[in-house]
Amino acid sequence: MPEIKEIKLVLEDGTVFEGKSFGYHKSIAGEVVFNTAMTGYPESLTDPSYKGQILVSTFPLIGNYGVPKSDEENGIPKFYESDQIHISGLIISDYSFEYSHWNAEGSLRDWLIKNEIPGIFDIDTRALTKVLREKGSMLGKILVDDTDIEQYDPNFDNLVAQVSITEKKTYGNGKNKVVLVDTGAKHNILRCLLKRDTTVTVVPWDYDFTQEDYDGVMLSNGPGNPEMCEATIANIKKAIEIGKPIFGICLGNQLLGMASGGKTYKLKYGHRAHNHPVIKVGTDSCYITSQNHGYALDNDSLTDDWEPYFINVNDKSNEGIRHKSKPFFSTQFHPEASSGPTDTEFLFDDFIKNIEDYKK
């Protein structure tokens, strides 16, 4: 076993948790959030939506299946949600120094060190999560060697601009042309589109995609405060006027809502899990969903042309919207999952059907 160094987490309210270092040994600052998923740490760590955040995993055993191979398919990593780790730091209860999995090519510890991401284990994550639930997501600092650094609030930065691609890129050669607006898109959104006979043009967050030759628009997930995405919202307004099908996911749900006149707000501690139940409005259908977001769309702010599509069973917050007459809809949860349940992947089929019906 490697040498174990002391490390600590200091929350903005002064609460201190002392633990042991298993990642890159350095001090960092960010927003501390928790995820209750039992599996899927490689996918979570590479999810751009976690940019600027220190992630707490409530599941007690992490690292036991290592990290997957770096294989590619269709020009993107096969087992990761982006080409890099986006979290600022990782906090867990128990780290497994031994790992075993048919697809593993290395340990979580070595992966963190390679990417210069600090990690803490031997923390009472149950107690830490109770603090975050009671007081809300907080800023925090991971500190080593009794050094101190400034607090950092990622909600005041345009994180989308930091994680988005800078030049458009095309994938696939299918019959339906989809523009994927990259505000921090997970690769599984692209995978789900490509397996449905599409040609996907991925464009930067502030790119005027309405000038492209497209059949439908996909608005991706992404990090941070949606109010930072004024350029994206302006382009979505143009797309709404054009009228071709639109499908938004996570941040895409918030941006579509804002483009149509709605407003957003910050949740107390966000939704980050694999087990959030949502109800399809007007039905008794309930779906278990994967989620990762700190902001939500205000249902009461929707204009008359729009209506809630899904509602969160736990806190009644918005989980999607749809236009009452045009082929526009979005979800706050992740129908592409990765990781998480795939109960709602059929929404990609609904999007493709909207495209094909529109083209007739």
C-alpha cells in the first residue's frame, strides 16, 4: 500500500472533515455537492456538468472496479462521458486499493493522480451529506500540508465556455441531420443519436447553429448557472421561430425554458443520483431517472404555449417541458443515463419521430 498522507475538507461554514489522501496531493476549492449513485464513478468524473465541483459519493465503497479501458468508438471514448475528468476533487468513505473488473485498465487512484485531481477517503460521508442537505450545497476547500487557499464559487463563472468544443465537428452518416449544441455534452447523448441513423454536427455553445442545414436540434447538458448562456439562449429563440424539432436535456431543458420566456432558480442541494422518480404529466406513468443538476426551471414561469412534461415526485420540481403545438420538448433528467437507468431512452425515438414527421 502506498504512503497515506493526511488531507482535509473545510466547508465555507467552518466545518472541517479530516481524511486521507488517495489522489493527487494538492489543495483545491470549489462547490461541494453529493451524488447518491451506487455505481458509475468513471462516468460521473468525466461528466462536464461537474465542472468546478468537489464531488461527494455517498456510496461507501469506491474504486473496487478500477477505471475502464480508453477504447474509442465513432471517434469518441467508449466508456467515458468526455475525454477528461471534470470534477475538482473527490470525497469518499472507503477507497478500495484492490480493484477487479474485466474492462479495467488501471486504478482510480492512478487515474486521479495522472489527471492531478485530489481525492479524500476515510471521511464520514453520511455526516457530510447531512450537513449539505440541511444547509444546502456549500463552497469548500480541500487542503493539504496546512496550507490555505481562496474560496472559489463556480456559479459566477461561465463554465459552459470552459467545457464546450471550440470548432464544430460532424459524426456519423445517417439520414437525419441533427445539430448537437455542446454546452457540456455527455458522449452518451451522441451515442444515442448515432445509433438512430443520424448525422450529428456538434457545435460550440455560442455558435449560431440556425445557419446550418439541419432537421432537428439537440440541446445538451452542461455545468453551472444557465444565466451565463445568453448566446445559446439567443440562438434557441431563433430555432423556435424556425420551427424544426428541438430536444433538450438537463441544462438544455433550462435553456429551452428560458428561451421561451421561463425562469430558473438554484436548488438547495440539487439532484445527483440514479434513482429520482418522475411522473409524466397527465398520466400515471412513473420513471426512475439519472440526474445531475443544481438549477431547475420554475414551472410557474412557463408561458401559455408551454406546459410541464415531467414532474419530480420527491420535491415537485420541473423535470421537463413541451410545447403545446410544436415539436419541442426537453427533460431535466438524463434519458441517455450513463451511468444510471435507461427507462426513458425512448425519448430519443420520440425526437427522431418528430424529425421524420416534420420532414413529411
